[in-house]
Amino acid sequence: MKGKAQFPIIDGKKICNKCLVEKPISEFPKKERGDSYKADCKRCSVARSLAARAKKPEYYKERQKQYQKRVKLEALNAYGGPFCACCGESNVFFLTLDHINNDGAEHRKTMPAGSSTYRWLKNNGYPAGLRVLCYNCNCGRHANGGVCPHELEGATTIPQGSTAKRLEAPGTPMG
Ligand SMILES: [Zn+2]
Ligand SMILES: [Zn+2]
Ligand SMILES: [Zn+2]
């Protein structure tokens, strides 16, 4: 591949192809490979990527969505697979991670909330104590005192007036 023609580096300075201003070489981004520098200065490079983003907001939004889905899917796979451990729901958008021992409050002190959770888990080697549940089962479980209503449906005798029916504040499902 032929590189774009650019101004030579003289005395540690270079002229930007875009704004044509002479700047110190530290003002130019390095190429991904090798020790050479890009033709446009940092300021122009940033301006260009912002302009590209503004031109195609849908494209970048979609790319961001795909990235988040991929990170989430990786985390779900690390915790048993992309399906609800209770009802088997397999639509990734319905799935979240659940703290098996209800120690979510403890955990969440160190874990960031929202979609960055999945990235955090990855960076921390997917610590144990979580499992995949759908939002339904996650909320149902917390609202039903730690037992998903599905589990009671499946039981032969429904424990009438059991403590499991006691209502608790639902936990906040993650991203
Ligand atoms: Zn420039
Ligand atoms: Zn479920
Ligand atoms: Zn369930």
C-alpha cells in the first residue's frame, strides 16, 4: 500500500497536511504500525473523526450497540451461556447477570453499574458468584423473596402463605 505523501520531519517539526500549520512532531498521532507519524495533526485527526461521526450517527450508534452486545455476550458465555438459567429465555436483550447469593449490594460497591459492568467483569477475569437470568426471572426472584415464581409454578404443592411470598424491594438488574 502506498502511503499518503506528507511533509518531511525537520528539526522535530512537521507541517500538517490538513491545516498546513507547522507543529512539533508530538502533536501528530503515531500510525498503528511502525514508528512513522500520520500526515494530519492530532487536532485535525480528532476533528475528522468527529465530523465522520456527525455525518453517520446511525452507523456509529449501531457500531456501539454491536460492541456492547459482543461484550455482554462474552460475559454471558463466561457465566454458563446466553440463556436464562431459570426459564431458558435466549434473547440477549432480555438477559442480565444475577448475584447467586443475593450479595449484589456488596458486589456492586466495587462493580460499576450499567453496560460497563460487562467490561469490568472481563477485566477482572469474570469473578464467580453470578449467573445468567432474564429480567423477568431476575425481578420475579427478588420480588418473591429470592425464589423465582417459575420455580413455584413447577412445584407439586404451592407453599401457601410461605415466606417466599413476602414482598421485598426488587434488586436493580444490571445493564
Ligand atoms: Zn492540522
Ligand atoms: Zn427467565
Ligand atoms: Zn424464572
